[in-house]
Amino acid sequence: MPNIGTKRFRAVRLSILALGFAAIAAGVSGPQVGDSAPEIDAKEFLNAGGPVTLEGLRGKIVVVEFWATWCPPCRASIPHLNALYERNKEKGVVVIGLSNEPAEKVKPFAAKIGMKYCVGIGSGTGKKYGVTGIPHAFVVDPAGKIAWRGHPMAGLDKAIDEALEKTPPAAVAAGPDKPAPEGKKPTGKEPPAKAAPVETGPEVGKMAPEIQASSWANTEPLTLKGLREKVVVVEFWATWCPPCRASIPHLKELYHKYKNEGVVVIGLSDEPADKVKPFLEELKMDYPVGIGSRTGEAYKVEGIPHAFVVGKDGRIVWQGHPMEDLEGGIRKALGTTAGGVPKEEPRKEDPKALEAERVLNMARAALKNGDAEAAKRYYDEVLTKYPGTPQALAAKRERPH
């Protein structure tokens, strides 16, 4: 996660009435309109004939969009991006969605939801673009300069139309795996394009980097070393981030539910005290909070909120969006079931139950964000696709009417 404490950010909360959701706040750090677009990278690309680079797409208009599977506003944007791709692909416009998540999360999601455009998996590009909130899109013109940036549902179509008016497309290839534009035709002697190495954060099973903060609230200074033998939730957040705000009641609930079982919940923000402390009082955040923390750099967090569960041995047990089965990660670290009963033996997870739980968590996240219509759609998906499951019973109970 870029150092928010040293740069100014603004949150742009957009109401898209047609889809009925609140967009995630977007930062204004990183390259601006008129700057050269940083090169993109990913461990793997879907819907492409191989590695994709902006250099190889020079002469085309490229949409670079940052997203994640756990993000409801990202999911809501995908049909629009699909339509935009279909409408403009013959004009030399390429759409690329970049996620920093692993293939086992992205591939099933992309197949299920029907993402037609190019998708980069395990990408570390967001850091170079200064992305702190998703979804966030950039339009790169044929010369490799940024022509526009913002939420993909607010002005992206107009930005593409303007880019096409300024520079007639040099090629009409349907995607990044098609021939290069005129003036960039391959000679047959070029080496194959290679994706830049991706800088990723600590993975499950690895030792968690130490945490730090300039000051602390609701606690004395904390370190993971000093909390060894406890289960620690390390969550990265910011005051300007609406999804972070929506996650706080859930984090408070987990803190009180598990604190007597040796679980410590820590929220880390890289913002200064004069921003964080009034916010803590307003939302009555009573779990430990680190202020002015630079720990996000060690964890290589690109989107917030993002949480890690650190086990009693200091190794990462789980990571993801705090609204996406964080409690399951805590229970796994404690070695207990949902009822607090010690597990007798490991069992294979039911893929159907896991998928139902994922959709149910998306419904809950949408509801907490004030997006009742999106929440209803996710609850209905659980009820129709996973009847008879515990998740369906929960959806029936929780769905707003």
C-alpha cells in the first residue's frame, strides 16, 4: 500500500443510481493525466495469447482497471466493462483488468461471471499506479500517456470516446493477442515479451512481517513478537475509505467475541493522529489501533481494507477482505469450529459451501455499505444456487424485504 501518510488523498463517493451502489473511494496519488503510464505486469493473463505489456500495445487505446474478486463494486462494474470491450474492440481499444489475487481465486470467478476482456492475475502493478481504492481505471492513449483515471462507472465511456476522437485508432485488433498496429509490425526477430516480476506480499504459511506505528490508541505499543502465542488480526484501513468504515462494526464484534480466547485485533492506518483519533471516537473503535503506521509497505498491501490472521507461531494463517470469512480465519488459527469446539480431525472443505459462503459475504458487505439492491441480488443468488445449505438459511433470515 502506498504511503498515504505522506501524500494527500481524496475519497470520491459516487452514487450510481442505475446500479444502486456506492463506489469505493479513490486516491489521487500515482501518475496523473498527461503522465506516462507505468508498465503493467501479472503472473498470468486470461483471454490473451500470452504476456501483455503496454509497450506491446503502443498505438492502441488501453483501459487498465484494478479490481478484486472480494470487491462488490468491482463485481458490479464487470458487465459494464464487458459491454465497453465488445463495443470498442474493433476500434483498437483494449481492456485489461488487473487483480493482485492468486489464480485459484481469480480463474473460477472470471469464468463464472463471464469476463470477456483480458485479465491479469497476481499483478503487482497497483503499487506503481498509486491505487489505494478499487475499482479504479486508467485510460492510456496510443502514445502511452494517461488520458483519464477514475471509477470505471463514472466517465470511462466518455474518456474512451474522447481518446478515439483525438487519435484515430492505428489498428483494429480485437485484443492484446492480435497483430500489432501499423508502424509496430513485428519483424519476427523480437524476443518474446516477458511479464515483469511481480512483487507480492507474505503468503499463507509464511512468517508475518513485524508491525509498527508512530503512536497507538486503546493500547500500549504492540509488536507481533510481544504477542507470540496469541492469534493476531492485522487489518489495514484508512479514514477516507468507505469499505473500511463498513468493516469496523464487524471487527468490533470479532474483537469482543474472541478477546478472551487470546485473539488480538489490530487496525493499522498510515494517516496522522489528527485524522485518526477523532474518527476513532466517532465510530467508537475500542480495539487497538496503530496510527502513522508504515507496515503496509512490508505487507505490500495495495487495496484496503485488507486483513491478515497471524497464528500463535507468527505465521500467516489467512488473508483477505475483513468481510470475507475473517472469522473463519480466526477459528482456523485457534483450531476450533464455529461453536468453539476443538476440531477432531481435518476435513476437506466442500467447494459448494465455500462458494455459497463467498457470495453470502458479498451480500453482507453490500448491505453494510448501504447497497440494499446489490445485497438482495447476492442473497437471492445464495437462495437459488445453494438451497438447503446453512448459507441459504442465513440468506433467508438476513435478506432485506
